[in-house]
Amino acid sequence: MSDRFWGKLDSGIFVKNAIGCILCGWFFSTATIFFENQEWSLLSKTILYFLTVSILYFLLSFFVGWIPFSLKGFAIGIGIFIPFYRIIWTAFYLYFRFQMKIMNEGIDKRRD
């Protein structure tokens, strides 16, 4: 295929995006430590996690160039980020709720 279709690989852009992806994955996964605190409510943990990852994600996205640094870019980014966040959060919530139900049923069977 021609360069017109595939384009040329710009190593600077590639490295910038690769580091951005690594950092994004890192803070989305490490911020889950908020959910380890048993004294906080699920709502408090979720709000703190959401604020942390949102701020870090948007700062990173503006720096890397994933989202244009403008009010319109920010509005579109929020418009995409929040629905995806809600879908993923709900999926994880339902998954872990189901796992908890299975574990509790296993405990109940052992007691019988």
C-alpha cells in the first residue's frame, strides 16, 4: 500500500501516545485503591475515583493531543467520557455483585 493510505510513522507522536496510554492505564488501575477503604461508602469511593481519574485523564488528553485544548473539545470529551464511565462502572458493579452472591451462596452451603 502507498504512504498516502498508511501515512508515515512519526516516532515522536508514537512515543507520546504510547507513554500517554501507559500513564492512563496506570492511574485508572491504581486509583482503584480508593475502593479498598472499608470505612467509606460506595458513593464516596466512586465520587473520589471519578474525580481523580477525570482530572488526570483530561490533563493527559490535552497534553498528548487526544482532545483539543478548547472549550468545545472539553465539552465533547466530557460528553463521551461520562457515558462510557457510567457503562463501565455499572458493568463492574453488576459483575462484583454477582460474584458476591455466588460466594455468599457457597458460604451458606458450607454451613448446612
